[in-house]
Amino acid sequence: MIQNLLPNWKRRLSSSQCLHAAPNEREKNLPVMVFIHGGGFMAGGADFYPPYALMNRDIVLVTIQYRLGIFGFLSTEDSEMPGNMGLKDQQLALKWIKENIESFGGDSNRITIFGESAGGASVHYHILSPGSKGLFNRAILQSGTAFCPWASNNNHRKFAIEAGREFGCFIDNGTEKYLECMQNVNPRYLILAAVKTNVYSAIPTKL
């Protein structure tokens, strides 16, 4: 789908060589900057933001990915499907960085998280979330906060019902059966349904 929208975008191939940490010959580890991309919680990616402006500085730069749209924020507002998988992905990445960045020449006590648009709102949520406490030391919000009207909503169950109706998946049958039904739907159609029903904004109380 991305290839259809951006025909000139060249997807990078993965390599097992990325699993090897570069040798660190510095006497002192460098400050760490962790970037969270924007895109309204339904689009975007780390590849959309070239790192060149920051890579000529004495820092360790980390850019993270997280689930978007219906895959990151679908919720029935109950314990079976509480939502906010996208922000939880970010939180898990921050935990990994905190625990492992020393091996990559970074200082785990000097971590700054920053983001643009939805990434800025995400940073704000991590500032507010007890679950993210201690995972970073500084934060920068760019063109987005948790207070922006697009950064949250109170109608997730309604949107889940509307999205499920497209495929004959009904919450009335129970969340477990609803989830099983939705997991059998072609991901492409789920994305299209999410656009129609607005399943993307974060639920700030669930992080």
C-alpha cells in the first residue's frame, strides 16, 4: 500500500549484520536521543525522517517504530482489548534502550526522547505515564502534545463496533470472539476500515 502511494520510496532490505554492536573506543559514553515519528498515529515511519542533521553530532541516535492505526489503537475498552498497543510498543522500546544502550556507546543516564506531531504527543504521554517513569531524562515536544484534539478520543468502543461491522465481527458475541474474527480479516481491508471509522487516537489512561 505504501508503495502505491510513494512509488519512488525504496524499501531497505534487512540484514543480520545489524545485530552486531559497533566497537566503542570512547572513554565516555555519549548522550542518547530517541526519536518518535509523527503521522497522526496512522501513518509514517522512521525511514521518513533522515538522521543526517543529527548524526554529525556527538550523540547516539535511536529511531523507533510502533504499530499504527487499527493495529496500534483498536480497543473495546475492556481487559480483553484495552488498546494503546502503539504507545506500549514505544514504551517497550524505551525499556530496551535503557537496558542495552550502553553496549552501543550510549549513556543510559542521559536519554532524551523527542518527537514530531503524533510523535510529540507520544512524548507527552510518556512524560505523564507512570509506566515510562525512569526510562528517559529529558523530553522535547515538536508540533504535538497530548492536549491536541486529534491526540485522543473517548469513542474507541464505538469505532471498534463500526470497524467490526464491516466484516461481520460483532462485540455482542464477546470481545474474545470479536478479536478472533478481526484477526481473520485481510490486513489491507482492516486499514481501509480504520480510515473510515477513525480508529487511531491514543487512550491516555491505558498506558
